[in-house]
Amino acid sequence: MRTPYDIVIKPLVTEKSMEDMSEGKYTFEVAKDANKSEVKKAVEEIFGVKVEKISTMNVRGKKKRMGRFVGRRRDWKKAIIKLTEDSKPIEFFEGM
């Protein structure tokens, strides 16, 4: 059995994700094999908020070079969580 902290790995802080916070949308990196219902339960349990909608996407790792050697970054999964209107904001992002 996985804990919610195994599903939600870390928040993503980018210019676009910071703009989306005014609309009540928060972006997280989540476990690759997690589905939307698992992500919803995990976010609601960790942050004590109500989730209205979740969008998930698989992000493919880019090719990177180190001189003549070519490698790849890892593949990962991103989730954009939209909170309900009556839900409190996630405090983790408030100081940013």
C-alpha cells in the first residue's frame, strides 16, 4: 500500500504554474503509475483541500549530450489540480 507522499512527489514551480495559482490550479510531479483518483485522494489528504478536477500528462525525457555521449532525462508524470471555489488555497505555495 502506497502512502499519499509516495504518489505526490514534488510541486512544480514555473512561470506558468505560478500564473495558474490565481485560478486555483496547482501543478505537481506525481508517480508515473498513479491514476487520477489516487492523485485526488493524495492531494486532499496531504493538503486538506477539495479537488474539483485533475489533468494528468506523461512527460517524455529529453535527449541530452555530454560531449560525444548522448543520454536521456527520465520520463515523468505531471498533474494539474484545480481546487473547488470554496476550498482553501494550498499554503505551501503562498510564500512564493
